[in-house]
Amino acid sequence: MTKRWSVVVPPVALAVLVVTWGAKPGNVVLALVACVLAGAVLAAVHHAEVVAHRVGEPLGALVLAVAVTVIEVGLIVTLMTAGGDETSTLARDTVFAAVMITCNGILGISVLIGALRRHVARFNAEGTATALATVLTLTTLCLVLPTFTTSEPGPEFSASQLAFAAVASLGLYALFLVVQTVRHRDQFVPAEEPGERASHDRGSGAGALTSLALLVLALVAVVGLAKVESPAIEDAVDAVDAPQSAVGVLIALLVLAPEGLAAARNARRDRVQVSLNLALGSAMASIGLTIPAIAVASIWLDGPLVLGLGATQMVLLALTGVVGALTVLPGRATVQEGGVHLVLFAAFVFLAFNP
């Protein structure tokens, strides 16, 4: 049953977004916006769980991951269209932050919580490894190769290279969706739920549709209010003399908060597989949808589009790939694996502010 507060918060948050969008609110208003943002995050998690309960896994995790990413892509394109040269690295910084947050932060906390409850967190190695391999391939193709190509000066793709990366990203993501939801669906379903739930366990279709609509409203509000808060975040970043890329990291943390909370709640319920579906699915959607959208938007965008990662970022990505493979291939993990991923996540955040 839908909780009353979760019905009220999304439209209220959207109204606050409409009132504050494009304005320069004071500190008191920004504090109010932050409270509404937190409520919208919690509402999004609640409605995502209602939808997931209705449609089952792995579609439930897919709904939240794709919904957040589509809205995030719209925000990135809007900011790049309005920002000019100052936003030339925005897509790279946002996508890489999403990969590190999901593959280390969300995955690490999910494994840690699951292992603390059951001593060992268990999940399906085949499906999780497939998702991780796809994430690493997409990240390397779109964010590492531009650093080494020679058609354009600097870490940029030429127009034809960007088009190839966009088509390859979209194709790989679409192929994964077929594998995850049709051909090998059993590899992404929690071990404790090997079969379909009975229809009477899933709630009403009308209730699920209502929650889906409220989920979209909440996610629009989360991303939009994160943008409203971005000037305050930029001021804070400037105050500590951190690089501009740190702004993208903080905004990505806000935008991905619904996935993080949903993953932690599933891990507490011994559904670590769902948590990993959320983490890796969000990373994959972020790349698979953002790069094609940026490729199309580049027709209208002025200035350079920097996609290539720096040396520090590539080292963190390579280490994430190796550690991630060692974590997921056995199909079981302890608190040690969760701790290693969280340390990698902490290193990413620390180096974002202290490069």
C-alpha cells in the first residue's frame, strides 16, 4: 500500500523545483530545498520498490536505473547546451563519477551489508559478471580510448569515432537488456526468489502505475533540485580550492542517492543480487544512454567535447575492474571485498577534491 507521505512529496518537490528553477535562492531557501530533495529521494526509493514488487526482478531494478539515467542525461545535455566551453568535461566527469559510485560505493555497501547479515553475501556470479564486463567495456570504449586516439588533438573523439562509440554503446546496452530480461533472466534473479511470484503477491496494477508516475515525478525533482543546489555546491568546492570536476561528483552523488538507498535496503533483506543489479545496471545505463545522447547533441553544441580520462582516473578504473572481477566471479563475498570497494570509492572521492 502506498504511504501517504510518499504521494504528497513528489508533487510538492516538483512545485518547489518550478519556483526555484533559474532563480538565485538565499541560504534559507537552499536549506529548505535540501530538505525537500531528501524527501524526494526517499519517495523515489519507496515508489521504485512498489513498482519492483509488481513487475518482479530484474525488471524492478531496471525501472529505477533507466528512469534516473534518462533524467540525468537530459540534465547533462541541458547544462552543456547552456554552459559552452566551461562544460566541455561535464559528460566525462558525470559518467565516470556514476561508474565509480555504483561499482565501488553502491556495490561495496551492498556486499558489506549482506556479508554482515549472513557472514557471506551470495549472488549469481554469471549474471553479475556479465553486467560488470559490459560496464568495463563501455567505460573503456567511451572514456579511455579518447585519451589515446590521434584524429583530434587532446582527449577527444572525432565525429566518426564519437558516432561509432555511440552506436556501440547503445547496441551493447540493448543486447544486455535482452540477456537480462529475456534470454537469461534467471541469472539476475535472487537465489531466494528463483521463480515468478504469484500475481496476488504483487499488488494491483493501478497502484503500480500510480507509483510509476510518482517515481518519475520524484526523480525529475531529485535531478532538478540537485541542479538548483549546484551553485551552493560550486561555492563550497571553490572554498576548499577543489577542481571543477568535484562539482560533478557531488551532483552525481545526489542524483544516484535513490539507487544507493534502494540497494542498501535490498541488501538488508538478503537480496544482494537485486542490489548488484541496481549498481551495475545504473552504471551501464549511464554510459549506454549518455554517450549516444551527447553524440546527437554535439551537432548543436559549441566548443570541445572532452571524454578521455586522465592517468589517475584510468588507474582507479583499472583497479576497479580487477577488484570487481575478483569479487563477483566466486558468486560469494565477505566483508573484506565490501571494504576494498568502499576504500576505492573513498579514494575516488578524495582524489576528486585533492587531485
